[in-house]
Amino acid sequence: MNRKILAATAAAITGAGLVTAIALTPSASAGQPATAADQAQSEMLAAMSRDLKISPEQAKLRLASEQRAAITDNTLKKQLGTSYAGSWLDTTGTALTVAVTDAAQADLVRAAGATPKTVARSAAQLDAAKLALDAKSAKAPKTVPGWYTDIVTNSIVVLANAGGEAAAKSWAAESGVQADLVRVEASTEDPRPLIDIIGGNAYTFGSGRCSIGFAVEGGFVTAGHCGTTGTRTSNPSGTVAGSSFPGNDYAWVRADAGNTPRPLVNRYPGTVPVAGSTEAPVNSSVCRSGSTTGWRCGTILQKNTSVTYPEGTITGLTRTNACAEPGDSGGSWLTGDQAQGVTSGGSGNCTSGGTIYFQPVTEILSVYNLRLTVSGTPPSSTTTTPTTTPTSPTTSNPPGGTWAPYTYYGSGATATYGGSTYRVIQPHTSMPGWEPPNVPALWELA
């Protein structure tokens, strides 16, 4: 995509300003009862209002801004290439900053509606430095509960419990990472996998209980520490078909015939829909569903985090300030209607707060060649294993239908608008102002 297209995209996406109020679901007409989608949206906004300490209207504004920011970020990531150094939203979730290593690319970022920041190291360089620490995870001091790439400060952060700062610095130096790239921060984290042996209504394995992450064709994804390959599960019944822990913390369960994957996540009570898996930027709001503490919200603090449990080090996690407790492991993380990951573990609880990590869902889908069940997918019982076709969402409207707001359009979907037919470039949920001719980053003429 060239600068002209990016400029047109920016004008369409940000023309009304990032903080313009946009309803995320159509309101019920006068005298008409609220739909299930209206109710789910209302419940999500209420949970965000409670946990982020903002009003429901501010929560609505934030979700709209975050959805626009995710599309902008993913577009710029492709355009900037090796100059891309990460992105983050401000604390209100309304202004997107994109870091670059080449100051000449700043205009490209501005044209897309984001704020550029020139830094010394690219995202790829930060990831490579963190990989060097990951390679030495077996030798990490017990006083180091984790480490992560911090794109905001363009550095690698190593966490250290009280009295462990010197050992943390020494270990980082031994890994070969440049000293000026590493920051050691004091931490009280004492992470543990969130496994509970108390029975519940999620799913069980042996004497343990975990939470379902997301439905996929043939079963569901969850945390790796919830069961090794071959482990039988109950409610729903199935078999762990693949599991990785430690190192990673993901697994998928092939459900027995008769179970039906749904594009939904429990909100306790009620459900929310899952429309796709577009990755949200740092500082986006994120809500978590688990069978112990229900629906809880927070924000994404850092990505590409490593954390050390007693069983070993897990790499590639996302760090958040949402709370969780034992039994929530494996549960769903959503930003809006986009799947983000499954609960791994962390510190604290939902009384005093804490730091919780999740395993990004896109990696799980890629590793096991799974297809996420999204809104618009016809429900079917799990009678066969998933195909090895790469993951691609399906559209909620038939090809050739008239474009409409608040509708999920998946890869390859088409829609008519203004007498012309358009084809989807990037899967997304449509919103007012995102009509096909206005957003060339999302649609092209068929």
C-alpha cells in the first residue's frame, strides 16, 4: 500500500477524530426489545466501566478507538518492515504511537493517523535480544520471575524480587545482551499456573479444573499446563490432542462427537461473540473470562514476555493488569470481539489485584493448524478433526450482500455499496464511516 492509500485510510478512519463517539452495536429501535448482541455489549461495557474505573460511555469510546488503532497498527507494521519498532496506545486508549528506527518514515505514520516516535532499536532487534535471555532461562535466578520486551522504553526489562537485582543484572550480562539494552525492575510477582483441583462447570481433567479458551473447529484451545497430550477431559468430553508446557503454555482439546463449538465466550452471566483474532496494541483494554472469577478487565501492559514458573520458563506471553485466580487457567481474553489469548498464570488475585499473563491465541492456531470458530460460522458437532487449512475467519453475510455496519466481514467476503461490488482485504467488523470506498485498507473493488 502506498502513501496515497494510507492517507485515504487515515482520512476515513480518523477523519472524525479518535475520540468520536461511535456506537459499537445498533441500538434497539423505540419500542423494540434489545437484541442478544445489545445485551452482551451492555454487559461488556459495564465490566470495563467497573474494572477500568471509567463510565460506560467512555468504555464505548475506548473500544471504538482501539478497533481503529488495531487496523492502523497492523497496516503500518507491514508497510514499515524492518523499521517498525512496536506500537502502543496512551492510557485512555485513544491515541496510537508507532515507533520507528528510521526518522524518514515518520510522515508515513502520521498519514495513517498515528504519532511517530524515533527509537534506536527495531521490534525485531528487541525480540532477538529477548530471545538471547530466553535461551538462558534455565540459568535464570529464582529471584527473577520474568522478563519482557518493553516497546515504550525501547528496552528489555528483567524483573527481580527483593534482593535479586544484582543477580538479575549478572544473568542478563551472561546472556550476551548489551547492558544498555536491559533494565532491571523491582517486582513482587510470584507467578504460578492457575490450576485448581476444585471441581467446576468449565472443564475437568483428572482431579483438576481449567477454563475453555476459544472454540475451534473440532474442539477448543486452552492452557498447556492444564493437561499433557493424551489427557482425557470432561464437560465437554475430549482428549488433549496437543500440549506444550513449559516453554510455551498452550494446548488444544479435540472434543468428542456431539459437542458443538460456538463463537461465544462466557461473561457470567450471558455470552459475548467472537468475530476474529486481530491482535490489539499495548495499552488496549482487554477482558478475561474464567470459571473461577468470571469476567474481569484490565489493559495490555507488554507483549513478548517471559515468565518463570516453578515448572520452568514460558516465553512469548502477554502481560496484563487484569486479575485471575486458580481455575481461570486456559480462559479467554478478548479486546472487543477479537480473540487475544488464553490465560496462563501470574500473581495476585481478584481481591487485591495482580499481574496475569496470557498466551496469544494466534500462535496456538498457527502451531496446530486450527481454525477459530467465529460469528457467522454455521454450528456443527465435532465429528472430524480440524483441517490443515490456514486459519481464516468466515463472513456473517452472504457474498454479494449489501454492506452494513456492525457486521463481521471475513477473508474473501464481498459486499455491494453504491452500486459497486467490493472484496475484503483485511477481516474486520464494520462500523459507521467505514463504508467500502472510504477505507481502501479494508476493501477493494471486486
